[in-house]
Amino acid sequence: MIYSARELKYVLGWLIAGTRGGAMRARIIAALKEAPRNANQLANILGVDYRTIRHHLEILEKNKMIVSAGDKYGVTYFLSPIMEENYALFEEIWKKFGEKEKKG
């Protein structure tokens, strides 16, 4: 499935601002923008449980925000091409969400 710009905005909004785990998913996206990483590296960098990271990676991959290569413990995650192309949209949503978090 390939998202239109409008669909992508809705999906990203839901993944980041519309669900409880949005902040963690945003942190994962930002970390993968810096460099491809495996789940263990992400858990260490973000200071959270490995299983928590795996859960969010599955959601992000299912929604085409990230892609993976490799198998078993060697699986490395990357931003998907559509996420790379629309990273500014992610930043815009994350910025708005972050401001709401501060007010709340």
C-alpha cells in the first residue's frame, strides 16, 4: 500500500498523536533518521525495554513507516522511502504533539 499525501498525514497523526504509544514511536522514527539500527540498539539508546521497542517497531512496520532487512536478531530497521520523503511532515506533527504534551 502506498499512501497519498493526505492519507500519510492521517496515518502519521494517528501513530504519533492519536495513540498512547505515539511519543515512543516518534522517538524511534527520530533515532532511525540518524542511522539504521536493530531493536536492541534502539532499546539501549531510548532507555526502554526490548519488548516495548519490538511492539512499536511492529506497528511502525505494519503501517509502512519503517522497513527491515536481515533476520532473527540481526534485523535492522530503516525509515521507509515514504517516511524519508515526508520526514518534514513527521517533524511538523511531532512538534504540534510535543506542544500539546507540554500544555497537558
